[in-house]
Amino acid sequence: MSVRLRPLNVLVPDKMGKLQVIEKKFEFGLRVFYNLFRLLPLIYSDGWLTLLLTAVTIAASVGNEIVNYKTGVIPGKFYVALLEKNENQFWHIFWVASLCYVGLCLLIALMNFFSWCLYIQQRKNLVQCLHKIYYRNNFYYQLNGVDDQGIDNPDQRITQDADKLTKLLGTSIIPTVLLSPFIISYYGVKVWNTSGGWGFGMIVGYFLIGVIINRILIGPITPWAARVEKAEGDFRYKHVSVRVNAEESTFYKSAQFEHHFSDLSFNALFKRLFTFMCWRFPSQFFQSFFDYYGACMSYILQLFPLFVFHMYDNLDATKLTQQISNNAFFFIYLINCFTRLTDLAMNIAELGGYIMRVSEFVDNGKLYQCGVENDGFRDSSVSEDNKTSGDENLIEAENLSFGPPTNSNIRIIENLSFKLPRHKTLLITGDSGIGKTSLMRVMAEMWPHDGNLTKHFEKSDAYFLPQRPYFPVGRLSLKQQLLFPAEEGLLNSEIDDDIIGLLQELKLGHLLTIVGNLNDSVDFEWQETLSPGEQQRLCFARMLLANPTVAFLDESTCNVDEGIENYMYGMLKKRSITFISVGHRNSLRSHHNFELRIPSPTSFLFHEIYNNKF
């Protein structure tokens, strides 16, 4: 089955057959705002709580602006009291000003607090929605194991990109954008009344010039912000890889190699960061110029009421001083409101990169949701699960053909046919890379196939033990690891004796000494601490606790000695678990009834093993 691909993307297969899309280019434009609008239902997915926090943040901002206005006209009152040498009035203004500034500081703190609460709630909403998309229908397997469809570093998009997007949105953009029209209208009227249409027009013209220049300068920032994020993800992934594989790397004596390629990864990041900062430089220069030159503009505007309209000819020196002080506050504050909008240009440019990366993830995830539960790919072939106990066969394959999901023209296995009788075991053998694990993926419905594949058991009755042991991170307790992926049963102490007995049988009793208690969190990660043989035995214990009807074992005992391997297969037989194994050891033949030998993609040998020893 072919995978739907975007025509503008160039696909590059990696060494494992996974398709990786060459880096896409993002541009700043109306599509950024369109994608932000489409992300808002995710950001506000919890409904009233996020809306309430938004309203409270806006309310605190409104209160801040009101008190800010009160404090803005206080200097003029001080001038009057000082020029008139009125001490009583001075002290009255002083105590009123003190209370106003205390209230202003409190409102600023509340505004920052509520905006940060809004940010973390928006992040929670967005991340939970992204998690639903990521883990539904095994979309995470599609991205990380088959075809990333251009979604580089999906983990980074869920963590860092979602964080930066909601932080900019909640703490900077929403309060400023929602309040600015009202603040500009109020102070615009004040400026119009004091300096006329000429003064107001000059401020608006000043702002429009800034908008045009900013629009030109921020254009390259959005794509470079996205490129920097990708390079950050690649650099982080390199060091995660070194940390996870530190022992193997040391055995290879590859410290110099890892050093060299870690430097190469950082150098790629450094070049992008430097280019990004170079593009930011002219925008930052103009942003600072626009901010500081606004103070000079406020004095230019004083010319109109004083010398053009002669509005203050009848005022004495004291009242004129107060009026000029108040005018300066109105002019500067209106200019400041406009400059805050232009200052947002830098944030919006960076926000655009995060919006495009997150929305691209969401779009691909939603396209992928057309699949069915636990079935990553849709195909027209027949694949049935049927738990009819009266059927004489457990699995029936007829002209079964399959290949990598990324290329429907490649066939790993072609026209495979066999029937495995119920209650019989099967050993799948063949050279490395011939397609044994791929056949297991087809059995698990992770890969599409052509032909007929009928399984006379339900999905819930089957347990797949993959080639590489897996232990979820998070310093989980030993009991959590053994009951994974089930969440129920953790508080059930009745199975603790069964767990301890299994660990003793599999020669893992020393783990109890290490952890102290089955339910205690550990201060290490299991994948990094256990030997390969211990990992396989612990995963085997996990499978036995799940008590499946059918177990699929993909070289699941290759890291243990034959003596322990014989005992492990004996545990399966004792529990009447039907098993299908992939392996290379000749000793495995004695534990199985049938063998499926795959010498080549088009030739197969399915036969009964007569010399097995039970």
C-alpha cells in the first residue's frame, strides 16, 4: 500500500527503510494566523477554566491601566504643589501617590501571575491534545518507525514548541493584543483634544511606518526560528543517544567519534543560531529606535497646542507646567501603546515558527486518524480475528505478501501460505534480515499486507514480546514495570506473591533487594541499569503476568544461556500458553512443534518438527 505523501517534499530513505522528509521551509504570512486560529480549540480545549483565566488576566491588565493613568498625572500635581509652595497639598499628593504606586505594583504582580497561570493552563490543554493525537492509532509509531512525513523531532514539538508557543501567547500576546485597541482609543482621544488631528496623525503615521518596516524585517525570522528549533532537537537527540548507549559506545572505544559528531551537530546549530541572530539584528535595532525615539516625538507634539493652536495662552506658569506634564504623559503613553504592538512583531515572528511546527504535527495526526484502533495502516487485504474454539487452526496464511509501508513496490515476503494447528507451537527461522520480524509486524497489524491472514484468536488474547526489551522511563517501581502497560492492579497486593515467585524462578530475586519494595519508585532507569539478559527475563516475567493465550516471541531469549532459555519455555508450556518464536538457535527446535523456514522472499518451508523433546 502506498503512503500518501506531499508532492513538494523530497523523500530520503534511511538505512532502516524509514522515510524522512527533507526539511520544509516556513514563511511568515496570513497562514500563520490561520493556523493559530485552528489551534485555538486545542489551546482552549478545557473550556471555562482557560477562558476564566484569560478574563482574569485581562481584568488585571485593565486595572493596571486605570491605576497607571492615575499615577501618570501625579507628577503634574507635584509640580503645582511645589511651584505654589503648598506643603499640605504636597503631602496629600505624596500619600495618594504612595497608595497608587502600591496598588499599581500589586496589579502588575497579579497580571503577571494570572498571565503565567493562563500560560501553564494553555500548555496543559495543548499538550494533552497533542498526546491524544500522538498516541491514537499508533501515530507515534508511524512517525518514529515508518515515515515521519516531515515531522522532525515530534517529541520536541510536543514539549519545547508547545511550551514556547503558549508562553508567548499567554504572557505577551493575549494581554497586549486584546487591550491595545481600548487603550489606543482612550489615549487617542486625549491626544486629539490636546494636540488636535495633526498630533494624533503624526503618532499614527509614526506607528504605520514602524509596522511597514517591521513587516519587511520579520519576514525571514519565522523560517529561521523553525530551523533553529529543528537543529536544537537534533543536537539534543544526539546527546540523548550518547547517554542511552554510553556502555556500547565505550566498548567500541568511540569517544573521539562521538566527540566529533557531537561537535558537528552543535556547529550546525551554531550556524543557524548565528544566522537567526543576524536576521534579528535589524529588527531589534529598529524596535529599540522606535521605542526610545518615541520620547522625542512626545516633545515634538507639544509644539501644536503651544505654538500652532495657542491653546494655553491664557494659562499661568503653574497651570502650564501641569498641563505640559499631563500632555507628555498622554503622548508618551499613546506612543508606548503603539510601540508595544510593534515590539510584538518580534514575538509574533518567533511564534509563527512554533505555530507552523505544531499545526503541521496536528494536521498530519488528524489525517492519520482515519485508521482503526491499533491498526496503523489501512489496506484492502483480508485480516480476521476469530476466537472460535472449534476451528482446527490457530493461524492461516494464504498467498500472504508484504513489504515496507513506505514502498508498495518492494516485497519482503511474497505468496507465503501455511496453516498452524490450534495448540501447536511455531518456530520461524531464516537468515538475518530475511523478514522474520517483519512477519511479526504483520501479525501485530502494524504493517499492511496483501493476501489472506486469518487468526483464530482475539487481539486481547495475544502478547507480542519484541526483539528489544522496553522499559518506560520515569523511574517507575518494579511492579509498574511488570504490569506495564496495564495501569490497573497496581494497588492489588494479592498478586505481589505471584510477582515475587516469578522473579525468583527467573533468577531475578536480587532485584527485590535493590528496590526494597515492589511499589517503591526507584532512583534509576531500568533500561540503563539492567544487563541485556536481565532485561529479557524481566520482560518475559511481564508477559507471564499478562497470561496471554498466544505469545509471539521475537528472539526474546537470545541474551540468556540455553539452560535459562529451556526453563523459560518450560514456564510457557506449564501455563498452556501457545507460542510462536523467531530465533536462530538450534536448541529452540526442541520446544516447538512446527518450523517455518524462510530461505528467500519467495521460498518457504513449513514442516512439523519430529525430534522435539518435551
